[in-house]
Amino acid sequence: MANPYEPSDFPITAVATNRRAVRRYWIGSTALLLVGITVALPGLLLLNQELGWIPTQTGIFGIEFNGRPVSNATATRYSIGLGLALWAAALILAARATANRRHNR
């Protein structure tokens, strides 16, 4: 029987680390992506109306916010800008989830 007080002949393995969260980052990334699409959609519709990429029979005219008129260009800029910001946050969360998954392997 080997003496437990003497060092063993086998190398000591690395200390086990805690597993990092992956699922919650993917769920958050998917949620932010869907919210970003929802936020950017009105701006994309207004941009299509202005540039005429896809011909439609409908149009959006006279947007109001708190009883004040807002131009279509302003609504387009804010809608698409917020949508892109949410998409960037979704991409960051997806990158974090991928890094955590690689760490867990």
C-alpha cells in the first residue's frame, strides 16, 4: 500500500473550475434580437416608403409623439438606431455564450 504522506508518481491535474452559464446568454441574445427586430421594423417600413425598394399600396403619414408631430426621418433614425443597438447587444451576448461554452468543454 502506498504511503499517503509521500508525493505520488502521478502528475496532479489542474483544479476543476466552475462551469459558466451558457443557456441564459443564448436566451437573452435571442430575446434582444427579437426585440431589436420589433423596434427596427417601423423604421424599415418608413425607409422602404421613402426609397421605394418594395412597392406597396400603403403609407405612413403624420406620426405623433406626446401630441407633437414627428418627421418620418426622425422616426426612421431613432427606430433603426435603437434596433441596431439592441442587435449589437444580442451579438455581444451570443459571443459571451460562445466563449463560455468553449470554456466549459
